[in-house]
Amino acid sequence: MTAIAVLGVHGGRVPPGTEALLAGARVVAGGAAVLDALAPPGARRVVVGAQPRAAVDELAAADGPACVLASGDPGFFGILRALAERVGAERLAVHPAPSSVALAFGRLGVPWDDAIVVSAHGRDPRPALHVALRHPKVAILTAPGNGPAWFAARLAGSGRRLAVAERLGLDGERVLSGSAEELAAGSFAEPNVLLVLAPDADGARARSWPPRTPERWALAEDAFSHRAGMITKAEVRAVALARLGPGLGDLVWDVGCGSGSVAIECARLGAAAVAIDDDADAVERTTANARAHDVPVRVVNGRAPAALADLPDPDATFVGGGGADLEAILDACAARTARAVVVTLALVERVAPALERLRAAGLEADATMVQASRLRPLGGGHRLAAENPVVVVTAQRR
């Protein structure tokens, strides 16, 4: 069967040396505008729209030389995946142009071999937002309705620097930089790429690259500054983290954060994290602990549930302890959490009401008591010293 040439287009041109492939094609596929500009006379045109399946099927059935014109690098969030799945990679001759992400970073003079690239095209944009809140160098392929202003409004207060690269390689190319607050009210031409950068993202490669799961989690209590043992113990934290399941693309709330140990561990595992507490000392301590572990954690000084109102909805929520407002907090968290709510309780009398509130919100809830004993020296030997038992309540949305 005849090969299909897949040509990246940049600056109104195909890659040097591929002009003959385009000129000899009997069937040419691409967007309407690029076909008007580049399709050779006499070639049958196939317009590739938002749903490329029909165009891919037509290319697969072509009985002569065929060519696909794709913006930038067709293998980078482009049509190449659909083509390869339909006709097989062996039938494709791919000649990429620079990707929009490479061009955007190039315009800023910022290296991007340690960047994370995410897409908001045809999908929930929140995972892309959460990646941008957590990682120091992120490129987001935007989409109408989920454009730069949508992300900028939700990145306000993060300290991130943003850059929007519009119409790269086309007439009207423009790159705008500023804070999230400055760009939230802007309007931007399509297509565009949004870069989200931490203040120190321009310099040396990220200290740990590629990002990986930490070698340890459920760290010992002395890994965090805390007040008189007021911290979620390592064994309980291990169970809570297993139930929360934090990872890349997630946002986790730590309500009543104390030392911030749960929020920080979630951030170490790749999630964006927000820690909330109405105690000023806890806020200061959490901020210092996050800095010591070199992870970004947004710390909110306020009393839940009111302090939760303006926060973005989380994928998972941890509620530490059982204050006077526990039932109201659980109602608020259950209504807004996408996946799981985890609560740790020292008083057994609070377990049944917590389960009742979470189940009433439509979540599947259960509880497990965690009791650990640690080895302690005793004379010439050792004894087992019991830690206070804690009940871990887990509620999941199916």
C-alpha cells in the first residue's frame, strides 16, 4: 500500500526537502485554512476537523500518494496517534516541524527538558491546572472555553509567572507574560500555549528529574516541626495516604492541617495540596515544613468550613481530628470532593456520626482502627510501647 506523508507545517511551509511529497500527493488532508494555502492543484482535499476519524478512514483507503498537513509536530498531541492506530506506523513517513511548546519556550529563552506538558483539549482541564499548581515548569495546550484566562483565574495567589504564546509562526504572533492576576482578565487569540513557571524555573534543571515517586513516605514525626506531638503519626499517615491516593494531576485538601504533614506528603507524591487551619501557629509551621521539604503547598489561614468556600474543588480530602464543626466540615467536603474523603478520629464516639454524614452524602464509607506499637529499650532488652489507637474513616465516591 502507498505511504502516507505526514508533514508538520510551520510559518506557512512544510519542512525543507518535503515539498515534492506534497506536490505529488493525490489526496491531501488538513485543516481548511492550511489546505487553502498549501494543497497542490488537482489534489483531492480531505478536511480534518475536531473529530478526525472520518478523515483518517479516507486516508487509509487512498489508492495513490497521500499527504497530511499538520500544525507543528504531528506526533505531539497531534493526528499521528490516530493515523498510526488506523493504518499502522510502517505506512507513515513523518516529517515534523517544531512543536508549539518548543516554540513557546524558545520565545522566552527558557530550557524545557524538565517541563511537564499537559493538555486541556477535549478533556477535564482540572488535572492540567493541578499539575501547574504543583510543578515548577508546565506547558498547557489550551482549548476554547479552557483558555489562558480560565487557568490564570485559578492560579491567582500561587506566585506562578505565566506566559501566553499566541499564533506561533503565523501572522499576528504574540507572547504575553505576567502574573496570574494580570492575565486573568485578558483575551487571547487561538491557537495558543500557556506556560506556567515557578519563580526559580528559568535556571538550572530541576533538582530531581524526571519526577519520581519518593523513596519513602509516611515519614517519621521528627521529619516535621510540630507542637508537643500534635501530628498525624506515621503509621496512621501511611493508611491515610493509601486511601487518599494522591498523584500527578490531583488536588488534595488537608483540613485542620496542624503541622501540614499530610499535605506535604501528598505534594511529595506529585499532587497539588492546600492546607487549611485556623491556628496561626499551625499555618506558620506548615509553611516552614513545606519549605523544608521543598514542595509547594498553599496554606490557608481560616476556619473550616467557611474557609473552604473559595478553594478549587479537590480530588481527595483529609480531615484531621474532630473539632466542634466536624459534621459541617464533612458535609462541605463530601459535597465537593471528587474521589475520597479520609478522616482520622481519636474519639470512638465520633466515628458513627462521621460515617452517617458521609453516607448521607452518597459516599461509600467504612472505618478501620489503626493501633501500632513501637519498639523501645527496656533494661537490657526492648518492650513494645503502644501508640494511641486512631480510627481512619474512608469515604469513596463510586
